[in-house]
Amino acid sequence: MLQIDDRFSILKDVKRCVDLCAAPGSWSQVLSRRLHGDSLPVTDEQKSRNTATSSADEVKIVAVDLQAMAPIPGVIQLQGDITNHSTASAIIAHFDGLSADLVVCDGAPDVTGLHDIDTYIQAELLLAAVNITTHILKPGGTFVAKIFRGKDVSLLYTQLKLFFKEVIISKPRSSRNSSIEAFAVCRGYAPPEGYLPTMFSTLMEGECEKYFVELDNKDYMVNRKIIPFMACGDLSGFDSDATYPLSATENYQYHEPTQSPIDPPYKRAIELKKASALDKQ
């Protein structure tokens, strides 16, 4: 996100932001530090409620995920399903009835290694993110989401262009070269005239045709286009395909993690190891 912001300035003048599929919370941490800065003290009571009050400039950040997250200063956490209308309504309620300036989604499925399947499931997740974004994003707003590059990326680009004036596929330098992930940076939210936001899913709905927008033939045609593809992150930043020694500085000192995992998938293995029962399983 830092490299995307450096290249596209997606956080400029943002007051209301939504982080979809936020767990474990790295993007929410960046949003809090960039938008709140040092202006937001957090009390123990707010930590226990997983909520935070607004800073002096009325910045509000809402993080949404099905999984529980550790408290993040300056971030309102909402545990919910992004395919439900109730989640969109809850987000708008936190914004006092206003729409978001920015919606980001770094979510991805548990990959199988079969690129065609992974790309399809990621496209379904992106569809869910776009659906809820049409409910909560203001006209002219920005949407940034992770995608998996595949043979139909041009179709994906064309579909996003129906809702945004500018769509750019970006590959941050911090993303491994061997990874098929990239990020769609969509600016200038402008849905087609007469479009009604919906929550349809091709996996759950039988009659998807009823949700499509009626457009002129020349607008409805899916044409092959040259997709704007940009790399972000210069040579001064960290490279995901490089390794950096811990002794990069003479005064290196180990620090404990800011927040340990609250429910790691390896917790059961640790318990068995302590009971000397791991080899028996």
C-alpha cells in the first residue's frame, strides 16, 4: 500500500476509508498511521471494544473481516460478511450516513497452486468487494483491490471501467515477481446511469442476467484494450525478491512483535508439542 500510495496518492484528502478483508490488519495499520498520524490516543476501554474515536480532523477508518482482529489504534473493527447488505449499512452508520472516500481490499483466497482455479475464486472475491463498494463509495471515490493476473485480465479491466473513469493495473516492487498478484487502482467512481447497487454473486444466484445494466451496444461490447500496467516502488525501497541481513545497522536490536497472532493455525501443534504428543498424531 505504501508503494501504491507513493505512485498514485490514493490517500490524499481521504477522511473516510474502508479496508475490506482486513485481517490480520497490515493495511489497516498503514491507513491508521498515514491518516491519523500521532493525533489519536487510544484508551484501554476503546481497545476492549475494538473501536476508536475520530481524531481532530474527523478521519474514520473501518476494517471489515469475518475473522477477529487484534485492536488497531484509530481503526473501527467490524466483524461481518462483505456479501451482506447489513455490513454495508453498518459501515455507512459509522460514517454518520456519509459515503467513503476510499475502499481498499487486499483479500485473497487460500491458493491451491492451480492458477485457473485460484484466479476464478479471486475474481469472485473481487466481485463481492466491488458489490459492497457500490453501496458505500462516494462518486469520484477510489477503489484499490488485489487481483490475480490471468488470461481474462483484459475482461476484468473492461468491467471495472464501467464503474470508474480510470483503471490501472499496478505491480508494486514489494510484491514477488513470481507471484501472479497485482492491484487494480480504480479512480473516479462513476457508475452507469440507472445502475442500482446489488449484492449478487455468480456462485449463489441463478439469474445473474437481471443484474446487468442495459447499455448501448457500442458500450456493452467487450473490446480488447491495451491495459495501463504500471510498476510502483523505486530502487530505494525494499525488494521482495531480495534478502536483507539483520546486521544492516550496527545497533540492531530485536523487538517483540507489536501484536502476536490471536488465533494462529499452528496453535494446536504448539499445544501437542508441549504435551510431547506431536509425534503421536
